[in-house]
Amino acid sequence: MNFECKMNDAGFKMFTSLCGDFSLIRADEFCGSDIRYTYLQETTNNNSVIDHIFLSKNLAIIAEQYFSFDNIVNFSDHLPIGCNIILGDKPKFNTPSRGKQCRYEAMG
């Protein structure tokens, strides 16, 4: 669904409810953005920001940069967007222990 993040946009209104349920926020709300547009219709020069990254609040606090790629070969009328998330040196979760593994040769 393409939508601008404005309260008068029906798509944004619907998605805002979902974001509340899952504690999601827009990356650009937390770390700012210089993105002028993510969609450009070259023949009419219409453009808008209709592509977004939504993060959990836990990830948003470590999001450092939100950006678009406009210096690549791109055959779409949408610009790819990205977000840098800075992870610490050590994982903050326990890796699950592996159970017995099945080898392909033994599945005969």
C-alpha cells in the first residue's frame, strides 16, 4: 500500500492503528531524514514520500540514519530506502542450543 504519512491519508490512518498494536514507529520520526521524495513520476514531475521503514521501539532507539539511494541505476519510479541500525559488540540475546541435527545422507 502506498501512502504518505499524513493523517488525512486513509492508508496512513489504517496503518497507524496497526503500528499502535505492535509498538512500531517510523524510522524518520526517531532519527530524522533528508528524504525529499521516494516516488517520482518523471513526465509530470509529481513526487511524494510514500515508501517508509517502520521499526519496533526497541530498534528505533538504535537507528542512526534513514536515507534513500538516488545515485544508483534504478529502473523503478520508487527510490530504495534504508536505515542504519547500530548493534553493540555483543548480542543481547541468548542463542538457542542446537538439538540433534539430521544429515541428508541418513534420510534415505
